Amino acid sequence: MYLKYVQIVNFKNLKNVRFEFSKGANTIIGENDSGKSNALTAIRILLDDNYYYNTKRLKETDFSYALGDWKGHWIIISAFFAASEKIIPAQTITILRGFALIVPMAFIMSKAAGLTGVWLAYPVTEFIVAAISIIFYIRNRHKT
């Protein structure tokens, strides 16, 4: 599995950017003050739970400078990973997470628990996908 791309919205000087990566080593090149360090900080915030920034809250100065008044905006840092070997299990998990489970789960749970059910649909879906991922792992670990 490798990091295929990172999308960063409204973080520091990065209004809306997407960094595409390929398998192996990658390089981020740009002029001074183009956002290279901010991109790496965003990636660390997202992926490194030991990074000191995770123990702090985001500050007003972390919002994109282009926003002016930052209130009402969100900072979004998202990553997409791609499988480099086991494509079928990876695609299955991606489809289950992205649409096939979350939408029906939100509908069913909204009928059972109203708005709270909609909010709980995401962690329930993640739990189900984690269980399916473990099943894929157990079934495929002896095949490699």
C-alpha cells in the first residue's frame, strides 16, 4: 500500500491543493513560501499520531491566508492510499467504506435513532469494514 494522493483545503497558504504520489520515493519541489513545509505538516497531522501538533488544537493562523475571515470554513486534510499488490480486497474495502455500506447504514440508523443514528453510521461502518479487512488479511496472509 502506498500514499496515492493528499488533498489539503484551507490550511495555511494552501487554499485547495492536491499532491499526487507514485510508488517509491517522491519529491515535493517548489519555490520559497509555496507551501512545501505546510503540506508536510498537514500530512504529519493526518498520519502521525505522535506528532506534537495533534496534542494541540488548530489555531486561527492555521486557516488559509486567502480566506480573510476564516469563520465558517473548515480545514480539510484527506489522504487516499492505493494497494500495490492485493487489488481486489483493497477495491472492495474502498467501495464498502465510500458508498456501499455508509449510505444504507445511515438510512437504516436514521430510521432507528434519528439524527444520532446518522452520526453513528460512520463509526459502525468503519467497524464493519475493519472486521472485513481482518477477514481479508487472515484469508490472504498464507498466500504471500
